Amino acid sequence: MSVSTAAPAAKPGRMTGEERKVIIASSAGTVFEWYDFYLAGSLAANIAATFVPGTNDTAKFIFVLFGFAAGFAVRPFGALVFGRLGDLIGRKYTFLVTMTLMGISTFLVGLLPSYAAIGYAAPVIFIICRLLQGLALGGEYGGAATYVAEHAPHGRRGFYTSWIQTTATVGLFLSLLVILTLRLSMSPENFAAWGWRVPFLLSIILLGFSIWIRLQLNESPAFQKMKAEGLRSKAPLTEAFGRWSNAKIALIALLGGTAGQAVVWYTGQFYALFFLTQTLKVDGTTANLLIAFSLLIGTPFFIFFGWLSDKMGRKPILIAGCLIAAATYFPLFENIARIANPQLIAATENVKIDITADPASCGTLFDPVGVRQFTRPCDVFRRTLATNSMHYELMPGAPGSGVTATVNGTEVTIPETDKTGASIVAAAQAAGYPAAGDASILKAPSIGGVLSDPRALSIIGLLFILVLYVTMVYGPIAALLVELFPTRIRYTGMSLPYHIGNGWFGGFLPPTAFAIVAASGNIFSGLWYPIVIALMTVVIGLLFLPETKNRDLENWH
């Protein structure tokens, strides 16, 4: 392996037509991959109703969580499989394969018969499709980022790769836009019956366009040069992770870069949406519109921070984004809550709920993939209160004692038939907690309604700040990861830390945060997870992460 050298200072020039085609082709294909991947989360209720038997809403919800988590869980394995291929046969052909796999898997979900038609084969095939999507996404991002970076001129890699960084947000935005358009243009009955399948079926058109445009591209100059010189790695996986000198860089990239980037990214987009709908009980259409507007305003800043990283460096922008996010998450989310559901916040301050139980009868509520069954009353009641966004305090009871509850000092009668804690919820609502659908909760389920509602506009402003943090940490990360690894193992080396960071640290943020909320009895306590991870990245990144912006990619093998 030759030693990386700093590239000579380059004078930024105008983007050439070929460079523009590289960015458009790579970005468009990656947008469509993210669009495909997010549909399963956005249409979870419709998928569950179609593919899961019975009327048990909990079982349906667990199935959807498992399907969504499965896609995240296998992303690192996709990174290993396709990263190796990308370093052996080339960037271009590998991400053609990943894109085709993603598009066909998504299209098949749109065609998949219901449980009523083919029985248990329906949910099984759905999970298989989700696994294939996760594998494909694990290989797509590394290929696209590497390909663009290896085409970019010195001094402009941050700017060029930042276009790739917009794709995840644009893909999420596109999926929300298509779903909202369909919901607003047809009856709820038609959407539930067949309309939800349309976004999945549209992916075949997007796939055709993406393949057509990518087939016109050439292999990256850095890979062609390495291939011509006979310097390709014969065992990219072993070289990238079996040698401590390279494995150490991957570990630093994960803990000092992508882990913090991932939790900031998922907090600003996915957890914000989860918080609006599940915690604050804002209806789904209103919440999607609020997120969509914040994404629309914030997306150009991916490009800005990518460009800025070419001037200042990748590391200071990434570290600053993680640090500022960690310092401001609590006040931002508290203000969102006060505006969207003021009665809920008033209740958390004025209604005191105490749960008393033998500590031995209360377990951990951690359930990252949604498959655990909770049976002990202490655990079930706490999850019920958390699901209803109610603050509570857990008090230690005598050994062997049952569970009791008080609301503002008055003991709640819990009938033997109440296995979920519904009587505690009813007592808390009588004392001031709002129920879902309460008139005090923000509701503006149309574009005009959002734009004319001062509360909605205020929340969009706060969500924009969260998205701005996302752009700070995500805009420079592709250039940073590409520059950390030599050409011969670049695709493999950068893909694994990226997808472990985003697939595991980030992808499991919502269920982890909910477990913390359920265990602590405070609706804001789930924010400690992204705060702690972001601060970990700040410390490790400051100490060990190198600055990479001046590295010469073509001469680093």
C-alpha cells in the first residue's frame, strides 16, 4: 500500500458536463433506492392490515417493526458483500446490481397478494423483500459515494459528494410526497384497498430510468488507474478488516464519525416524526406535512456544508454538528411539544402519577425489534403509560406486593380484568391528560392549513433547526469516509462503518428511545440516547479522527 499524499491546492473551476452527469446519475439512483426503502415505514399500517392475519393490533405493529428493523439490520452485511465486489470488479457495475435488486424487491411488494389470498406466504415474502432491500442499500451508498468522489477534482470532493448526501432526505421527501398526493386524491377506503400499492409499483419506472442513466457512465478514474497498474486487492475484506492498521481506521470512522452522524440524522427526521405522531398524538397527515416542509427548506444546506467542508475541513463541521445538537435537543423538543400539544405538557407538570411495585417484578423494557412479549403487570402498565405519553414515577414496593397506582395522591382502582393499565390511563385523563384527537392538539391536514396556522409554522421552524443539524453532520460525511481509505479497499472500508453507524446506531434509535421513555416515565428521556452517542463521537472524533480534505485519492492505493 502506498502512502497517502496531500494533493496540490486546486483552483475550483466550473463543473464539466461529464462530472455533472456522474453526479446526476449517482444521486438519482440513490434517491430512488432511499424512496423504495422508506415506503415500508411510511405505509406500515397498510402493510400490516394486508399481510398480517387477525385483528390483534399489537401483533400487526410488532410485525411491521420487525420488517422495518430487518431492513436496517442487514445493511452492514450488504456493505460487506457489495463492498467486496466493488473493490474487485468496479464501482459502476456493483451499484447497478444493488439498484436493480432494490427496485425489483420494492416492485414485488406492490404486487404481493394479501394474507387472505396466499396465507402465511404473504408476510414471509414481505420480510424477504425487506431483507433484499436492506442488502441492496448496504451496497448502494458506498458505491455511489466512492464513484462520485473518485470523479471529483481536488478541492471539490465535499461539494460533489454532498449531492449524494441529499439523496436520503430527498428519498424520504419523495416517498412522503407521493403518499400524501395519493391520500389527498382518493377516498380512505380506496387508498386502504389498493392505493397504498401504487408507490411501490411506481418504483419500476424509477428503476428503468436509473439503469438507463447509469449505463451511460464510465468506471471511475481512480479504479481504472489502479486496475491498469495491477494494484487491485485480491481479498478486500481481509485487507480492510483483518489488518489492524485498516481496521483501526474503520473503528475510528464508526465511533468518531458515523455513529454520531447517524443519531443526529435519525433524530432530526425519523425520531422527530415519531415524536409528533406517537408522543404528541399529532395526526399522521399533519405530521408528514410538517416534516416535509422542514425537509424542503433544509435540504439545500447539505450542499452548503459539503462545500464548506472543502474550505474548513470535514472534521470541524461534523464535530460541531454533533456538539450543538446534543446541547440543544431538550429545549427544541420541549418547545415542539408545548406548541403541538400544550395540554399534554401542562398535564406532565400538574398531574402526578405514581406506580408502586416490587422492584423484582419490574424488568427492562428494551425491545429494539419489537418482538418481546411483556406479561408482568409492572412492565405492561409502564408501557401503556409511555404509549399514552404520560409521565410517571416508579416507587419501590414491598417484596411480593402487587402493582398499585395513584393519580395526584388518589389511589386508582385497577380491576382484575384490566390487564393493560387502561384504568390508570382513564384516571390520568380525568385529571387533565388529553386523549388522542383532543381539540387542543395541533391539526392542519392540508398544505393550506399548515401554511395558515401560526402553530404549524412555528413547529416547521423548530424542525428546520433539527434538519440543519442533520445537514451539518451528513453533508461532509461521504467525502470524509471516502478519503479515509485507500482506493484498493475504499468501497469495502467505507461501507461497513457507514452502515453499522446508520443501520444500527441510527436505525434502532426510535425503539431504543421508546424503551428509555417507558422505563423512566418521562416523554423526553429518550433524547438521552442520541445525546450520549453524539457526545461520544465528539470526544473520539476530536482525539482520533484525522482531517482528510487534502488527500490525493488517485495516488493512494
